[in-house]
Amino acid sequence: MDIRKLRYFLAVAEEGQITKAAKRLHMAQPPLSQQLKLLETELGVRLIERSGSRKIQLTAAGQTLRIRAEQMMELSKKTVKELKDIEEGTQGTLPVGITASWDATFLPRKINTFHEQYPGVTFQIWEGDTNKIEELLRSGIVEIGITRIPTDLETYETVALPDEPIVAAFNPKAAYVVTTDFVRLVELADKPLIICHKHEALLNYYREVGLEPKILCRHTDVRSMLAWAAAGLGIAIVPKSATNFIPSNNLTFKEIIEPPLKTRPAAVIWIRNRYLSAAARHFIDIFPKV
């Protein structure tokens, strides 16, 4: 039983005459009658009762098939539309791999922008460090990664992301509160610091000036770092965009001006010369080239 035979049957059922149905289908009557007989043979039931007046009546089996055929025709149209929407990038699921810090401070805003344009696309997010994200890309589990700029530019294509300032976040009621508008790293050396697991620029600076910072915790998740700071445990050193991530009632943010720290170079990356879905291409397009 194929879609074409069902379409012929529905035309006959709706017109009530094989002659009228044949005209509607732009075909001769004998081939249409033959197709109906083939359908009845295939199903092993009689679908229509023929009378001398050329009008037909649906049998009980024919009435049931008409209902099912209408549903199947509608499902067929819907399926074609869904496939077209997926091809055009307006439907489907987009798997994205991202490092934890960018997930906390950056991705929600970009997904919101993308979702306004393509509300039918959903996301599947995978988190991990840079090595994990590259592994997910190579295996095809994700289409796009947001992580550090890879060294292997023969394997990956990239869109670089803009740097952003690093700020100090702390509970305004803490004993180590900073009262100035800006802060210098030397002023934070003796205070409990909550830093990203690999914050080389900060640690290198302290080595250069001969200071031993008081590191309370090294973390990979900006959200947890901010939660620790809000609880008064220490000063979190985080990207400036983190100021918009959680309610700031229990947090104060001060920009670090000496030295002016920036986020590590990062990019949107994907495998070079590999097929990308339309949704993935649309997502890449929302990132400005810098």
C-alpha cells in the first residue's frame, strides 16, 4: 500500500464517482479503476460497492480506510514540512559542546538571541574541558564547540570570540570588602581568592611581582565560584559577563585594572570540511567576526 494508491482511493471516496475522481486526478478512468482493484487485492478486502448509476458506496472497510488514509495524508504533508524545516534550519536539535565558564556567562545570551530567530530549534549541551570538547567534535557527538582557540587549525574552523575584562566578585558585607571603584591584583594577594582552575595570567603576575596569593579554591564552574563569593567565602575572579548571570544582591563586582586581565582567547569551533546542519550554520552566523 503506497501513498499514490491511497491518494487515488481518497479522490474516489470524496467525489463519489470514479469518473469525477479520474477528471480530478487528470487521468483516464480505466487506469484509476485498475489501481483501486490492485489496492483491494493488496489489502484483501473490498473497499467500494459499484452501482449502475456510476456512484460508489464505501464498504465498512472502505470507510475505515478513508479515515486512516486522511490521517496518513496529513502526516505525510507534516513530515515533508518538518524535513524541509530541518533542512532550512528552523527545526531540529543542535548539539553544542562548551567549557563550563563560557556556559555560565556567555551561552545563555547567545541562545536567547538565536531562539528569537529560530524558536523551533532546541539545544543539547555537553560540558567539558577543551580536550573533551574537541573529542566530542571529532566523534560527531556535537556539531559546534565553544572553547579555547585550538592549535590545530588544519582540523578546525573557528570564529574568534571577543575578550572581556576580568572582575573581582565578593560579598559586600565580607571583611575583605574593596571600597574603591577599581581594584589592583596586588591589593588582593592577601585575601581569599576563588579562581578558575587554569588562570595563568593571574598566577604569572603574582610570580613576577614576588607575591604568594592566598588561593582558597581553584574551580572550573563560574556559577559555583559566584555562589562561594556570595556566601562570603572569598573573592571570585570571573569574566565581567558573569555580573549578569546571578542576582547581585549579595555580590559586588570590581574591575581589575592593574594588570588589566582579559579572558583567555576562545572561539566557536567546528570540524573543517565536515557537513554542518542548517541550524548549526545559522548559530555560527550570530557570532560577529572579530
